[in-house]
Amino acid sequence: MRKILLLAVVSASYGTMTMAQIASTPTRTRTTELKWYDAGLGFGIQVSPVYGNLQKGEHSTYVKFPAGTTLPMHTHTDDYYGVVISGNLRHPIKGQPETNVSLPPGSHWSMPANVEHVTECEPGVECIVMLTQKKPFDFKPTKK
């Protein structure tokens, strides 16, 4: 099992802030001010925290995929929700060809824990999504 490994800076920047703490402290971050970190998954994937810490628990995190990136069949230990910010993403579920649809910017999806799926950023433009989860993020490749 491979877990996303982030630089210590991410932990130091957002530590254990919860949604309640964020809500009590107004913040603003322009897209030009986002700090991106290697996600530790390979594939050139980067992450930028919105709140919380994806290694430790509840979080919302921007994830950037290079155009044309396909992650192999995998699962996650916990449910998560995603919103496509830019690019076109696909999340086909194993054995469900009707789920192999393009998700353009503004689209959203949910993925229950332990559901086998592929993540694909379609060619042409990088994909940026925002993932929200109540527990730490993980990436568990499955057998083909």
C-alpha cells in the first residue's frame, strides 16, 4: 500500500486545522499563491492543501494531474468527494462501463471506500480537482 507522502512543509503549513478552525479564521488564497508539492505517487501528481492534512485526517486538497495521466486500478480506505476544477477527468469503476464518462470542469463525483476504479486525466490539458475526505488519503493499487 502506497500512501501519499507530502513534504513536511505541508504539515507545518496546515497541521491539524479542522474545518471549524478554518471557518472561524477568514482566509484568502489566489490561484497564483497556491503552493504545490509532489504527492509521492509518481506520475507527476502534485497536491496543494486547502484545509486540513491529507496524511493525518479530514482535509480538502487540490490535486494536479499532468495531461494524459492514467492511474492504474486502485482503491482508497475511505470515501471521498471530488470536484473538477480544470481539465477533463474520468473515474471508471471496475465492471461498470457506464461509469467511463468524461467529467468536465464543474463536475463532481463521490467514491466509496474500497471501490476499484481508474483515475484518468484526459490528454490535452492538465487536470486539477479538489478532493474532500474525513480521514487520511491513501492509494492502494489492485491486481489487474
